[in-house]
Amino acid sequence: MVFEAVAKMIADQLKVDPSQVTRDAKLVEDLGADSANVMVLIMDLEDQYGIQVDDSAIASLKTVGDVVGYIEQKQQ
């Protein structure tokens, strides 16, 4: 499932406890990501899922759930 893979990727990259990575967790406020972390995460997700994340969509990806939903939408 997409959520588990994305959650593991986020936990590994941000070096946070996997239990903190919930659908409602905010990347910046809750998990401590900065803009560089977000950009690396986006590039990793693009490679992992073979998608292109639109620049205009990046600002709307605030929570883990937002990221998962975006990936699932792009895979349809």
C-alpha cells in the first residue's frame, strides 16, 4: 500500500520514529521537515513511483495524507 511505503520513506529521511508518521502528520510542523527535505522527498517519490510532481502541487502537500493522496491520484 502507498501509505506504508511513503511513511517509511519519510521516517527514514527525516529520522523520526515511524509511529509519528500518520496520515494527519504535517511534514514541516509535526515531523520537522524543511524545504530541502521536502524537495528530496519529492524527488525520491518521483523516482519510486515513476510520477512527475507538478511544481504547483508542491505547496499543497502539507500532510503525509496529502502526499499519499497525490501519489494515488497520479497512479490512476
